[in-house]
Amino acid sequence: GGKFDGQVWVSDGDGGVNNRVVRLNMTDGTNTLARHPDWVTGGTSDDTETFNSPHSIAYHEPSASLLVADRDNFRIDVLDAATGVKLSEWKNCLGNG
């Protein structure tokens, strides 16, 4: 097992209105995603602190970070996997056409 066994991260914004990333904890034995998340980050905007169509997530185990493809802001955000706090970003890397 790893540090985040039982944790699930979900990008909620591909074609939807939420534009957020949530972390859900499955270690309480309920085995359901229909519960209050451990943390939520995002919203709709093109500023540096919110998402605009977060599309994909990858977990980087050595740094305990999440890489989030923020498609309509044309960037990849790097989040602390434990807290959801934004650590850094790569701008203009997803192209716009």
C-alpha cells in the first residue's frame, strides 16, 4: 500500500459546469463516491487559481503531486495531492488549436 491508498481524485469539468478537482476518501468502508470530498479546488475562470475544463489527472508518486490538465486555460496545474493546494503550473502547453 501507498500513502494514498483508498483515495480517489476526480476531475469534474469535462463539458460540465463545476470545473473542479475533488479528493474522495474510500477508507471509511462505505465504498461509495456519493459523499463529501476531503477537499475541492477550482471553479470557473481563466485566472491562475481556478480551472476551466480540468480534463485529466495523473498522480506523481515521488513528489506526492497531482498533474491536472486544465484544457481551456491551456496549462497543466501541479497540486499537492494531500491538500489540493496549487504548487506550480506549466503555461501554454496544451495548445489552442
